[in-house]
Amino acid sequence: MRRLFGIPAIIICTTIQLFAQTGDVRGFVYEKRTGEPVIFTNVILKGTGTGAATDVNGFFSIADVKTGDYIVQVTNIEYDTLEQAITLTNGEIENLKLYLTKANRLLNTFTVSGQTQEKATEIRISTIPITPKQIERLPSIGGEPDLAQYLQVLPGVIFTGDQGGQLYIRGGSPIQNKVLLDGMVIYNPFHSIGLFSVFETDIIRSVDVYTGGFNAEYGDRISAVVDITTRDGNKNELDGEVSVSPFIARGRIEGPLKKSKSPEESSITYLLTAKHSYLNKTSPVIYSYVNDSTGIPYSFTDVYGKLSFNSPTGSKFNLFTFNFRDSVAYSSITQFNWNTIGGGANFVIVPEASNVLIEGVFAYSDYQITQSEADEEPRNSEVGGFNGGVDFTYYIPDGDIKYGFEVVGFKTDYNFFNRLDQQYENTQFTTELGAFFKFRKVYASHFVFEPSVRFQYYSSLSEFSPEPRLGIKYNISQRFRVKLAGGLYSQNLISSKSDRDIVNLFSGYLSGPDDDLFDANGTESTSHLQKSTHAIFGIEIDATDFIEINIEPYIKYFNQLIEINRNKTIPTDPDFATEKGQAYGIDFSLKYDYKKLYIWTAYSLGFITRNDGEQVYPPHYDRRHNMNVVSTYTFGKNDSWEASARWNLGSGFPFTQTAGFYEYIDFFDGISTDYTTDNGTLGIIYDDELNGGRLPYYHRLDISAKKHISISEKNKLDITASITNVYNRENIFYFDRVRYERVNQLPILPALSISYGF
């Protein structure tokens, strides 16, 4: 009998659901003064518990809301709370543009934030969102905050040095990390002096760092992704800043070309930034004790410009261009230069009658690098091409469906001579096609399920790579969450920089070889791609409203790695060799953010190995222990003073020890070579155990103090005093085996910078 009554009840409930009166609420949240989107902030329907967090465009969507009267509430700790009444009718899409006003003072306590909504509904495993405010909390090296400095304090990220330093993310080399600027591929994001990136901090809107387990939206890299979005120019008024320090000078100017007088009008804005380093000029005077009074031989110039066309509906179209240049000149040793140029367009389309968001990009970039050494043939490399794609996001109740398409085409041109004067020449044209599908759904406010799949086709290799990926999160409570992610990954691009090199500024780029590939045992490979498999588990704990803890054990298995065959002795030897590898470990992070005090602590325990078929060895960046502690404290009248400190501790990198020396004669004249009279060059006999030794521990303390001076409502002055390497720790840069001399990283560097904003 109960079954007989149950069946009609199910039918009635289903019918009611089918004929439910619903609509959608969506829109954008902007800052009132600048018109800039307010990202990752909470938008809720007051009294219902239903809401969404804004994305990187300030966009939010709440799907399938029952018809009726509501109050839309926007809350953010940095802004005054905004409430707006709406009436939602059946089948209607309520499009909103909401403008927030900066709060006169920050609240000491808060219970609702955009991050709260995002934590409960997004997987965010191995994902670290970064904002300019966080970057500026670090002690400013040379008085200038920079993304390169902030990335170094993230868990799972290894930094190999102040000079020529590179970032290695959870066992992956730099070539295995995809760096995007407004959707455009950037092949080298860091300058040769490892303290600065090519990105200007105060034009960054957001940065997402995916240290592993990223979903199918991203392809053609096997380790990590750094996705950087720049903001638009000020929509309402002229805005700018100039600053100067012993390291660099920089400037920014922005404003409206066409100002919108009301939300129903379109606008056009511009944004232009430039910075130039003159450290090679100032260091012989200010830091004469560095490098035997010859100074610090690094210089660079960065220029970036952007035009934004904004429609009344929130749709927009951006044009951008850039030029980054770098130069290193070690007297009588090496001359190193690189230059990268590019430009492109991206867009966001919000159809008024459809609950979908359309995003796209088309861009071109070119990167050239040359290096000349005494008595050596010059090295040069170029990689350049285009990337374009379109993504569609459909919003469903408590989730979304996203899919997209991407096409990439690039050319690599590489010329290199090894120590036996054997030449590598490689010029290739490559086209790649990618497509992805991602589904995200939050079930019962507790379980987040995000499967995705990517299909990648490498036309130059005629190779197809299906790559399933999965992300899961379970909210055990509002303060305790567990998560996991994993998947398959592939890439075509190869770097000439070997994982065996300790210091090497030159990093050439090549496409995957279409010749036969063999491992050290002579076994032929069935694939010409580099491939990896990720598996990551995570725990998120909000110990209090102000303390966040994140714990993530992980493993990355590199199924196949391809490198230049550095043992090539004759022209008929193969140009490439294959290896396998793995990286595993655990990352801890703790953040305390309350009132005037901010503390960030990160610790990583990692193990990295490579297997070339003959031996298992650690690459040169296998740092077992790495710890960072960052603290910022504001004080004084109106919190106009800010003091910051950062301490980094890292265990020593591995290196191959020296077994002896010999005289090397090249026998270029064949049997006619008179080895009894010819002068040879000094050759080095290396220990049989690759990277069997360990360098000393690295540690460094940086501090800074900043004074904010408000001249008027729109004019401000920031004066920053900083000291890099406070206790003058002698951290090793490299060791000259022949001269038996040690060269250290940068010594103590005090600096004073002045920044004027208008």
C-alpha cells in the first residue's frame, strides 16, 4: 500500500519541479572608483544561503532561483557591504552591475567572505591564488615588490638562486611549467637576476598557480601552470605611478579614452607600464663589494600596454602588446641576451538572453636568446608562434559545464655546440590542437565533483593524447575539507637545459623529435612526447576565522622525459635521449591574517629522481627541505607604517663531484695530429655517481619598512627601506672546479625606494 501511495507522490514532486517558476541572477561586481572588477567576493541572496563567488572578471551567476523578491548582498572585508533589491520573474535572467565603495576602515572581524564560498564550491587542490596585495606584503627586494619574489615562498616551489635563478615546481623543470599572460603563452617569465619577473605587480589582477593536478582547461605541460591576468585601465580618471630605487625605475599611466557617464554606456580605457633596470650601472658605486668591484652585471627593460573596450552588458574586448629584454655581461667570460615580443587580443561575451559566458584569446609571441663565451661557438635559440582558443561556460544549479577549443602553432630554431664541438641544429614548425570538457557540481553543499578530459593532437608528430583528469572535494564541516586530484598530462616542447646542469643561463627550445627515440638500453620508445601522471591528496583546515592550514601529499610520475643527448661524440649519434623520473613529497602551509598582523609559513619535504637507464640520480634542484616564513605588521597613525620580513631555509642542492683532470686534445687533424707538441685543453674527470654530492644549506633573511604618506585624496607617496640578505649569508652560486674558487650568491644589499602615485 505504501508503494502505491509512493509512486503518485514521486510523480507529483517531479511535476512540481518541472513546472517550478525559476529565473537566473547574474552580473558583475566592480570597484566604484576605478571600475575594476572585484574578484573572488561573495554575492548572496540575503536570507537564503544561496550565492556565488565572483570570478577573475568579477562575474557571478546564480542559476535556477525561485521567482520572487530578493535582496542581493555583496560582502567583502575591504569594501562597504552593498545590498540591492530585485524582483525575479519566471524565465528571466536578471543582469546586474554592482559597484562597491572602499571601506574607510577594515573590519576587525568578519564571518562571510568570498573565499568562504569559493572554498566550499571549488576543488582548488594544489592551486594558490595570488593578488597584488599579497605580493606587496613581502619584503621588497630593492624596494620593489615582484611576482618572482612571491612565487619563491609558495609550498612546493624551489628557487635555485639569486643569480640566474629559476623556479622548479614539485619536481618539474621550468620548461614543464606553462606561463600565461592574459591567455598568451610566455616562454620566459623571469629575468636572469632571479629577483624580478617580467610582470609589473600593480597591473596584475590575479595569479593562479597550479602546482599539480590541474584540470583539463590547461594542456601541453606536464608539471604546473602559472595563469596571470592583468587588470584594465582606470575607467573613471587618470591614474599613475612612478618609482625609483638603486635596482630599477618604473612608471605606470592609465585612464579612460572614452568615459562612461552611466552604467548604460560603453567605455574605452588604456594602461601602459614600463620599467628599466640599471643595476649594472649603479652597483659598482653602491655595491662596490660585489663581484670584485665590477658590479652586478644584469640589466633588463619591460614594456606592456593594453586597450580595453567595455560594453554596458559587461562584455569586453582587450588588445595588448609587450616587449621584454634581458642582458648579462660577465667580463671576459660570457655575454647573454634575450628578447621577447608579443601581442594579442582576448574577449569576454555575456549574451543577454542566455546563461552562458564566452571567453576567447588569440595571441602571438616570439622569444630569442643568444649566448657567446670566450673561445666557444655562440649558442642561439628562438621559439615563436601563436595560440588561440574559445571557451564556453554554462551555469547550472550549484555548478557549471565548461568546454573549449585551442589551436597552437610555433616554430623552434636551435643552434648549439657541445664541449666536443659537435653541433646540434634543429628547426621545426609545429601545430597542436586541443579540446577539453569539464563538469563541476556541488551536491548537498558537501561534495564537489569535477571530472574533466582533454584531447590533445600533436600534428607534427601525428600523435594523439587523450588525458582524463579528476578533482573531488568533500566538506566535512565548514572548517574542515578533504580533496584529491589527478590525471594524465603531455607536452611537446623540450628545453636544451639539462636537469644535470647546476648553473646555465642559456635555455634553448626545441620541439619533440620525430626521429626514432631510444633509452639507454636501446629500447625504442612508442611515443615522442613527454608525459606525466599526477596524484594529489589535500586537507584544508580553518582553525579559526583567521588561521588557515593546508596539507598536501603528492606524487608526480614522469613516464617519459626527453633531453638532448649530451654524450654525443660523432655526428651519427642520436640527438636525443629519454629518461623517466618521479617527484613526491608533502607540502604544509599556514596563514594567519588578523587585524594588523599577517603571517605566512610554508614547509616542503620533497624527493626527486631521474632514471636514464644506466643510473638513478637526483636532478640539480632536488632540495630535500625548504621552508619560508613571511610576516607583515602595520602600525602607526592610520596604519601608515608597514614592516615586513621573510626568512628562507633550504637544504643543499646535489652536484657531481670532481674525480680528476686530464689534457684534452681534439684530434681535428685526424692521424696527422701531433699530440706530442699540440697544446690541449684542460678536461675534467667527473665522479661516476651523478650528483652524488650536496652543497651547503641555503638561508637568507630579508626585511623592509614602508611609510605611506597621503598628500591628498589622489596623491600618495611611499618610501621603502629594505635590506636583502640581512646577516650577509655566503650562499654558494657555483664552484669553479679548475681555479678551485667559490662564487657566492648576492651579499647584503640595502636599498631605498620612493614611489609617487597620482
